[in-house]
Amino acid sequence: MTKTSKNTACAFLLTAMIPIGLWAQDPTVDKAVDQFLNETIEMRHQIHQFPELGNREFKTAEMVAEHLRALGFDEVMVDVAHTGVVGILKGGLPGDVVAVRADMDALPVTEDTGYSFASTVRTEYLGQEVGVMHACGHDIHTAVQLGVASILASMREQIPGTVKFIFQPAEEGPPPGEEGGADLMVREGVMDNPRPSAIFGLHSFSEMEVGTLGYTSGPALAAVDHIKIRIVGQQAHGAAPHLSLDPIVMASQAVMAFQTIRARNLSPLEPSVITVGIMRGGVRNNIIPNEMWLEGTVRTYSPDVRDMIERRIGEILAGITAAGGGSYELDYDRGTPATINNPALTAQMAPTLAKIVGEENVFILEPTMGGEDFAYFANEVPGFFYRLGSVRPGTVSGGHHTPTFAADDASIAIGMRAMSNLLLEYLKSRLPSTQ
């Protein structure tokens, strides 16, 4: 099957799944989606086939910038927060400013999807040779936003206001020792000149089928912190433990004690996660080592809970190492804050999603302990971040960040329709009343 016939098949599948009447929020948008869909799918294939890690999205950023320039955007800024691209599209009518964001980076994962456009890219990451894959759907996000840019540029004379397109690098986090992502974009002033009054974003979802959309009002994704711990004892022969200060025992006690924070220091109704994912130490089975290294993640929603967990981890380490005769070092690195969907904006815009796919295909989702650095933008202005069903009906996708993660092309048209209509409806809602 040719690429063109594959694209036509995707469009046919989409038509078969959702009655066309449910799409028609704006007939001009519907016509433009049909016009630009195949081109957008081709861009998705190119992005997917040639993925790039965070702060290294050189070719992806070049494609994005070239596309925006070709559409006649008023401004196209490159090298924002290393490899980010920002485009300004001024409508033909006066109005407010709204922003939309897509992330461009891939992950150090070796692909196993069977796609004809699967990635075979390999690179070095943290000193290891790794495969590179869009294993979290950022290729879909970028392609959808490029498609939205095509749609809105084609109807710019009808747009009451300005749309700021933000293409963000390093959502998964910059390489160690570097800055990047939404945090750096905000610090570099991406939300200014012009400053939007709201920002929108989407994320593909491996637990929802193509043709569905989902959202959470209020807290949607958790704050993400990184803990690194060094526990120091005293080395000795494994047959003479009394001569040691055993850091393995102290580390084991600490890991178990951390779970009492969730169980005994917090309200059972307060969401949080404390996970130790790395314990490293020792070189031989009959040697008690001098030190142990632990690393983990903490996920929270409340700033007060975040503060309390950091304090309790320190207190637990101090007590256990004092009792064991050792010492400790704790590096508690606060990462992405919680992503909070503005309740008023969410209530205002959720009906637009229902008009795109039908109310029965829009789901209110439970908050997740996963993180998303869209939060930095949504802390600046009201934000609405929603989920795009990405699994072709009758198929199975691997989870996010796995080699078999498979976001289907058929989700792109729905993403383009949903985001274009959200942006237009928002700008229209900001016009002065004509009463």
C-alpha cells in the first residue's frame, strides 16, 4: 500500500467511526482539516522516523520553523530554550491572544511497533548506545499542532485575535547538567510579547481509542521530584559484620520507612507516591560496602504535602543513619510542578470537545501521578490540557515510554479539529459583548 493510500485509509476509518455531523463545530475548520490532513500525516511520519532527544531536536525544529514560515506566520522565533520554536499568527480581526503548545522530544527507547515509518535511529545517552523513539506520542502532538497552524493560517482573516504557537523541546527533561523544557522557555520570556490570556495543550493517550477525548478539571498531573541519597557506613568483611557500619541495612530500613510517610504521616485522602527505583552498592558478595546510593521519585499535588515529604525523608535518614552509626547526603531536586487545569476555563471549553466527537466520546479522567511540564505554562496563565485517544479500535498499544507504544495516524484529524475549534471558540468568547 502506498503512503497516500494509507493516509486515505486513515481518513476513511475516522469517517466510519464518528458521524460527520459531530465534527461540524466550524465547517471552515472541517474543510481545512480535509485539505491538510494528508500533508500533516506525512509530517508525523517524518518526525516519528527521525526522532531526537531533548535539547537535540535540531531537524524537528527546522521542519517546524520552515512550515510556519511557508504559511506566512507574522513571526517565527527559533533557538528558544535551545531548540524551541515559537510562531505568531495574527488574525485579520482584533481580539485577544491565546497560546497552544506541543512538545517535540523523543525518548531513549528502541522501537518495536512494526510501523513502515518506525525509527531506526540510535544515539548515545548517559554514556550508553540507545535507540531513539517517539514512545510518548510527541510526534502526534507536534504534527497536530503543525496541522492546526495550516488550518488557522488558511482562515486567518476570520480569526479575532492572535495565536501563539509554542513548539517545546525537552518535555521529558533535559540531559543531566543542562537546562531546558517549559521551565526554561518561561524563564526566557516565551509567555510575553504578546502575553496570552490562556494556553491549551493535548497529549495522546494509550488507554483511549481514536475518536475519544478526555480531560480532568483542576489537578490533572502530579508534581515530579527526584531524590538522590548517599548513605555512608564502614566497610568490612562479610563474615565480620560487627566490624562494619552496614550501609545496606541502613538503606533497606530507609526504603521501608519512607513508605510510612504515605501510610502514617499523610491523610489517606491526600494523593502522593514515594518510589525508590535505584539501590546501588557493593562489589563482591562477601564484602559489606562503604556506601549505598539510592534514587527515586516523589509525586504530589499539594505544595504543603511536597514540603512535608521532603522534611520527613530527611528526618528518617537522619534517624536511621544515626542509629546505624553512619551518615547520609540527600539531594531533593524539585522538578515539574503539578499541572492544574483552570476549572473555569475547563468548564468553558469542555463543551467544545463534545461537539467534536459527541458527548458520549468525551471522558472525565481521574488525576494521574504522571508529570507534565505544561504545568509551567499553566502556572503563568489559565491552562487547559486534555487527552487525545490514540489507539486504533481493534488494536492494542503498549504503554507510554515502552517500545510498543503505537499512536495511530487516525487520531491526527481529531486532534486538528479539536484544537482548532478550541482556539477559535476561546478567541470568540473574549470579544466584547454586543448587547
